[in-house]
Amino acid sequence: MRVRVTLSCTECKNRNYNIMKDKKAHPERMETSKYCRFCRKHTLHKETK
């Protein structure tokens, strides 16, 4: 079952990315380093509800 999840920046708290994730293969919350256009640098992005 694939669901859409939102990633938000840990520094400025803006929600920047919407991605699809397979809940069955990866039940834990996702964390990845992505570019934040508000901070203008690569930051850690975490999955939000």
C-alpha cells in the first residue's frame, strides 16, 4: 500500500516535499537530507502527518 507523505524541514518547519512511500516495506517515519528553498541549503527533512 503506497501512501502520500509530506516532508518538512527541521530548521524552518516549512513543508517542502510530497512523496509516495510504501508503508508495508517502511513503516517507520522517513528522514532524508533535501534542499530547502527557504533556508537556501540542504537540511534534514522529516515525515509529517
